[in-house]
Amino acid sequence: MRNNTKEADGKGFPLRITAVEVRVVDNPDATNVGQREIDFVKNMLPVLDWPALVQAASQLGIPTLPPQLTEQLAQDPAFLQALYHILMNVHLVKGMLTCPASGREFPVTDGIVNMMLEEEECERVRV
């Protein structure tokens, strides 16, 4: 997610995560991720911002992602299964997302981010 307000000036990505509650869905079939799920992750790799994902995972308490995504990892079924688990089964339930440019905070409650602008922020956008 990114902050696209005028104050962020195009520098509102990635939002910093302050997690109060994180839910990891325990899937009994997590070790049996099939080819469909592996293909899904392979197709997601080109559009993922890897440094942002590594940062987000670390802020959610998952410091195990490598700093660089290598071609070897992108073809490793065990790594792709683990990445699928991170992408699909780790959820921020309660916390705060903070814009790195403006410091604007967006609360997360019950897994839903409140990115509604305050009235004065709307006025600045209209100008």
C-alpha cells in the first residue's frame, strides 16, 4: 500500500508497519502446497517489490526472507511454498501503517486499513 496524498509527494511507499496483532492462519495443508499455488507465486514474483516485501515481513515478525530474490530461489519449490504461506496466510489484524514521507498514520483495525482523509487533508488536495 502507498500514501498518494499531496504531502507524500510520490514518496509514500512502502508504508511502515507497526503491528499490534498479527494472525498467521495455520493451514494443515501448508506443507502440501500444490502446483497451482506454486505457479501463482511464480506469476506474482515479477510484480512484487521484493525489498518492500522483505521489509513488511520483517515488521510483521517474519525476518526469514532473503534480502535478494535470486533466480535459484524463484525456481525452488520449498521456497515458493514458504513464500505462498507468507503472502496468503499472514495477516495484520491490528496496528498502524505510517507514511515514510509525511509521517501520516493509517490505523488498522480487524484487518481493515482506514485510509480516509481528514477534512483538512481533502482541502489541501483540492487546492
